[in-house]
Amino acid sequence: MWAHLFDDESKELDKEPFVFGADDIIDIMVADLPNADSGFKLLFSHGPFPAYQAHGEWVREEMEWNWYSLKNHSIEGWLCPALLKFFDRR
């Protein structure tokens, strides 16, 4: 059912799913990445950093969670609430 899962022992997360279109965004982001099926690193930042390969943008809040789009693509995705463990709430 879930196309992409992630783990992070430091946040006590095991096999967390990306949901509602975020997996399609990831497919676009890794399309040209050799051996992406074996794993890759996805970093999130409040702003661009040197050598970034993709740029996601916040679109809207819905039912207390957030939708994002991939810049230069007409696609949106909702990222799982577990990602809130990585950022301070504002």
C-alpha cells in the first residue's frame, strides 16, 4: 500500500510512510539518482543550501497538516505527521 517508508532511530520511527502524493514527489526527485531503490538521503531545510537538487514549497494547511508542492512540477503531496518530530512547531 505504501510506496516509500523511512526510518530514524533517533526519533523512534520505524517504517513510517510518506502519504498522499509525497511518494510521487519522491519518485520525481530520485528519477535520475543511480541506485535510488537501495536508499537515498532526503534533507529538509527552511531555505536552500549549496548543491540542492529539488525545491519543495508549502502550499496550504488542511486539517492541521500541511500540503507541499515540488517546484517546477504540477504535483502536490501531504507529508506524514511524523516529520513534525524533526522541526519545532511555529
